[in-house]
Amino acid sequence: MSTSRDQRTRSILELFVRHRNAANLLMILMILFGAWGISKLNRQFFPSLEVKQIQVNMVWSGASADDIRKNMLQAIEPTVRFLDGVRSMSSQAPRRVRHNFA
């Protein structure tokens, strides 16, 4: 089995030794296809990135849900709502109940 492989390798090498123009033509084709491939390659220094969802978290210790809604959400929501590409928006001002046990 290895003899047929050696013969095949030898026959390809013999072909290029006998026909130098074929070797040169193959080299030129490889260079041309390489140059064509590089020209079609997508390359960017800063690639475009599409952000589909963002989340904003704010903490106001000691404030009630109504204080957060009136003072924070009502100030931020209009700004975010009118940004380009915003399709939907939701906001919450949950009541946080903390229990400290000693």
C-alpha cells in the first residue's frame, strides 16, 4: 500500500520536474486565489455589534417604591424611550423588605 502512495507522490513530483511551467502556473494560481481571498475577508478594527437588550439597575437605600418611581424612573424613562432603536421598555420599582435577625 505504501508503494502505491510513494509512486503517486513520485509521479506528482516527476510531473512538476518535467513540466516547470505547470509548477509555475500552480504557484501563480495559488497566489491569485490567496490575494482574492484576502480582499474578500471582512476586517474591521471595531466590529459592529448589535445590542438587543440592556438592563439598568439603580439602588436608593431607604427610599420607598413611590419615591423611586417619582424621582428616578420618571426622570430616566423619557430619555431611554426616545433613543433610536428602542422597541419596548419596562420598569419596576419593587418594594424591598429586609429582615434582620440578631
